[in-house]
Amino acid sequence: RQQVAARYTHLLNEAGISTTPYIAPYNQSAWAQYTIQVPAREQVQERLKAAGVPTAVHYPIPLNKQPAVADATVTLPVGNAVAQRVMSLPMHAYLSDGQVANIAQNLRGIAGIRL
């Protein structure tokens, strides 16, 4: 998963997608998901689905709106905005370099959607 994540990050950054996950050098991720931010998420997901690339939205409700911690007096516009843009790409240890490259190429090729 570390190698898959590194490949995603390299290819997506190369394609101009800079909202890839950042893991500080002194930390390590288990990479349960590889989540990026894109504008017009639903359109991007539809186009990727048509190309055979599954995506998922793991956390559609921002933390500040989760019932356990919700507080109507608190406004967190950044978290609310991010919740509308995040989606996860396929992530597992058996993704080949070619599969990751194909996913990145499909993201790069989505015409009319500025990533």
C-alpha cells in the first residue's frame, strides 16, 4: 500500500492534482483509503465510473455535523466544503503500477473539469 500511495501521489501531482494526502515524514499511514479532493465530485465520480474506475465517499458528513459531536452554534466552513469535495480512489496492496497509471490518466483526462 505504501508503494501504491507513493505512485498515486507522484502521478496525480504530475497531472496537476495537488490535493493528495500528506503524511509527515515521522508518520506512516496504513492507507486504508487514498482520498483526494476534487471540485464537482459527483461529475468526476460519474466520469470515472463510466471509465470503469470505482470511487467512494467514506465520510460524507463532516465531523462537526456528526450527532455525537454536533453543535448548532459552531460553524466550520472549511470542513463543510471539504466534505463536498473528497472521494477515495481504489486502494489495495495488489493494484499494479499500470492500474494506478490508468486511474491517474482517467482523472487527468476528465475534460471540462478543472482539477
